[in-house]
Amino acid sequence: MLSNTLNTNEVKNAAGTECEFQSLSINQRERVFGLITESPALPHRLSVKHAETGAGIKLRRRSLARIDKTVISTVDNVTPVTVSCYLVLDAPVGALSAVTEMANVLAELGSVTFLNGTDNTFLYNGTGTVGSALLTGGI
């Protein structure tokens, strides 16, 4: 269960600085947080939601964690633009009796995104192996 406030190193920006979020809405399958210091004209949201399809051994759960941040364009200094990043875990929960394999793929994606292969330092600035490719459009 997520806390009502994410304020103790749960969320950090590219500089490694803590970003504090508070819960804005919650229902059975989705929770939305807003940055505590955000401007109403420039929303900064974190959301977590889940959807299930199928039944029995065919039951699948699609879980989504997403950050949307609205900023002023650095090209014209006027236009609000939104940058979004998502992490989706799509798992056959009806056919698995433990979260082991889900944890494995989550760890693998996180490590290849936020580590560079030469050490175990978490790279908040996106310079990990796949993080760099995402930021630059590289393959």
C-alpha cells in the first residue's frame, strides 16, 4: 500500500534531489499523486494503476507507474508542454504462484536503465545503458 505522502527519498529527480508528492485521488485500481510544490498551471503527477483481464490461469494484470510533468517550453518560453515516462508490468498472474519472475524482469529493466555496467551506482541523471538511449533516441 502506498503512503498518502511520498516524502522520504521515494521520488528523486535527475539531480538526485527528493521530490515530495501527496495523494490527490485514490480508488480501487488507481492512485494519483501531485508534487506538493507544483504550480496549478504546471501540474506534476505520479500515478499508479492496475487493470486485470481474463480469468483463472489466463488472468493477466497490467500495472502502470507514470510520471507526467508539465513545464514551459525552453524554445519559446511560453508554451506549456508535458513530458511523460511510464513503466508497465504486464504479467500472467493467474499462471504464477509468486512474484519472483515479475521481480526479475522489473529488476532487469531498472538495472539496464539506471546502471551503466561499470559499477552499481544508481544514475538518476539517465546516463545508464538504456537510460541514455531513451534520452537521446539512440539504439
